[in-house]
Amino acid sequence: MTNALQAEIERYKSRNQESLRLHERAAQVMPGGDSRNSIWWPPFPTYVTRGEGSKLYDVDGNERVDMLNNMTTLILGHRHPSVVKAMREQLDDGVSFPAPSPPVIDWAEMMVDRVPSVDKVRFVNSGTEATLNAIRAARAFTGREMIAKCEGAYHGTHDAVSISVQPPIESAGDALNPDPVIGFEGIPSRVVDDIVIMPYNDIEACERIIRANAEQLAAVIVEPVNGQSGFIPADPAFLSGLRSLTSELGILLVFDEVIAFRISRGGAQEYYGVLPDVTAFGKIIGGGMPVGAFGGREDVMALYDPSNGPPRVQHAGTFNGNPMTAAAGIATLGELTPAAYRELDEKGEYVRERLRKLIAEVEAPIRVSGISSLFSLQFTTTPVTDYRSYATNDKEFAQTMFMGLLNEGYVASSRCAGNVSTVHEHGELDGFVDAVGRVLERSGHG
């Protein structure tokens, strides 16, 4: 461990003693102290008590600017008045029912109106459930079982996609023809027989892999913005190439827009002008409530229709399309006008350009990736376009920056990725960049 990292950890520990106490208590009743590994970090996480606008407040009295927004979810920031009002009104009528409720129709109509490829949509409670159902639909529709996904892509935690998410490079095979690597224990070994792994942003390699497996492939699933590897935007030719190829071969193209839906009013498919057959959604569409959705072509979504006998694909869930989440989602989508997206785009580019200028001035071995309202620091001098280039990141340097930013009063992901919301002010964005500069200076890059 470097001296810089150790110093940031000690500073963090001294300022977050109540969080440490709560973490020790939580660890007695939950593995690792929580139910969500993505928000755990060493030596212990902070315990948040309140969010307001762009700010988070914790049990130790720290105020921090939230540049993470619950993993890109809170695009309007915390406790947006429209969302709070809608949820309070729905709360007066009830939180969930054993029957459909009118707000869900409004919510579905908004999704169909906004997303070019979606004729019909169904709601679930997480992005994991969304991609699970999208893949299940593709398998039922095509009668095939294999799927193709990109190396370094995270599509949730169900078995089918928990492969080659962050594989050790020494186990991952040829960069142009990656081997499937099981992500963690508990995944059946046979799962790798039903998946092929492709390099992100390399259409020539993907075409070769897809054609070699075409007769068995039900779907190609891809993130238009690779979130796991630092918000890497897809090359437009990569997505259009996948669209042409899957159409030719009768394979369904599935877009995972759980994160990417925030880059324009109609999502990444509107931004890129490439329409998939099925799309998985999550995050912003629920206004901060647990949410997921999947939708697409009429003939594919008909697999779930019980109107004319048993559906070909079963789909249930006690809280699917619940009115509380619908209320929050409707309020959020209603605020996301074209003008709001122009503002988000401008703020995102502002942060990325200011970071690039700072990095160039101090000659730090860092790059910046991202698109629209998304940004990420890449702790490498290698241009990051896929998982293999992302894997050149200096993890200890990233951890130093993450801990340092917490000490400076800013929350980003543990990989130092972030996003802007509509409530972030330019002064806060300037402050974030200045905080990055101070951590760099403490790390010997000043």
C-alpha cells in the first residue's frame, strides 16, 4: 500500500467513527454488514442518513456532494419536489395491490412513446430481472439457447450473464476471441456452454464470433455504454454492425439500457439511431424506487400475453408495476424534457473537459471516459475502449482517489466513475474537479 493511500484511509477513519461503529454492528447480522456489495468499500462504508438535492449527509455529520446518484439512478437528485409529491399522493391511496392500477398504464405509455423500438413493455423490480426476462424472451422466440455478451459487461447477477464480468486477464484467453470465465462461486459450470464472449467495440472480431455460432445464438446482448469498465461509449459503427449482423442471421439484438437510458430522452438507441429488438431498463425510470423493465417488438413481447391461453413465457412478481414506483417513475420522466437533457449533456461535457485540462496540467497518468451526463477517471495512459484496455487501470491509484474524494466531500463510485444530475450546479462541478486536483497533489501529481 502506498503512503498516499494509507494517509487517505487514516484521514477517512478519523472522520467517520460513527459509521465504523454502525458497520461493526451491521456485520454481526449481515454478511459484510449490508445486502449490497457494490456499496461496500474498505475499511468500511459511510452510513447515510439523508439526501437533499445534490447532497448526502451521514451519521458523522459529513456533508458530501453526491456525484454518484445511487449508481446513476437519481437523475433529478435527491428528494426532487415533483417525485416527492407524486409518491406522497400515491401513498395516501396505497402502496401495492393484488390488481392492476391506472398509474402503471400511464407509465407504460410514457415508455412506449419515448423509446423508438418498444411496442410493448413489462415492469419488474431490478435491472437484473429486466435482462433475465429479455434473454428468456429471446430464447423462447428463436428456439435457441446460446447468448453472446461482451467481455467486461455487467448485465445483472443472474447465472446466464455472470460470466466474464471482470475476468482475470490470465484466465480470459485471446483478446479477440475471449474465453468465458465464471464470475464467482455458485454459478453452475455448464453455464459457460450457453454463452460466447466478444470484445467490446470490435465489430470485426464480433462478426467472426457471431457467425461461427449463429445457428445456436438466441441473442446478442450489449450495453451501448459499458458501465462496468468506466462508461465506455460504444462506437456507432459497432452498434450498427451488430444490428445488421443479427438481423441477417435471425438473432435478437438486446440492448441493456439500465444505465444508458439516461443519455437521451429515448435512450441510447435514440442517441445512436440503432434500434434493438428488445431493451432492458432500470435506474432512472423508477425515480429512485426499485425498478426494472423490458420491452420491444410486438411479436416478441406477445410471448408474455396470457389473453389467449397460457403465455409461452411465464412472468410474475408481487411488486412488478407497483403504483408507488409508477408514481415516482412518471414524475421523473415528466421532468426529463429535451431541455433537461441538453442541460445534462452540457454539465457532463463540462466535467469531462475540466478533468482533462487538470490531468494535462499536472501530467497525471489518467484518462477520462464517458458520454452525456456520465464520466469516469481511468487510471491508465492507455486509451480505454474495451475491457482489456480498462484492465490496465492502476487499482491502488483509483482507490487512493476514491478515498481522497470522500475526504474532500465528494461521493463517486469506488472505481471513480460518476454522473451529473439536473440539480448539480457548476460551482459544485468546479469543486469536484478542484478536489480531484488536491488528491492528485497529495498523491505526488501536482
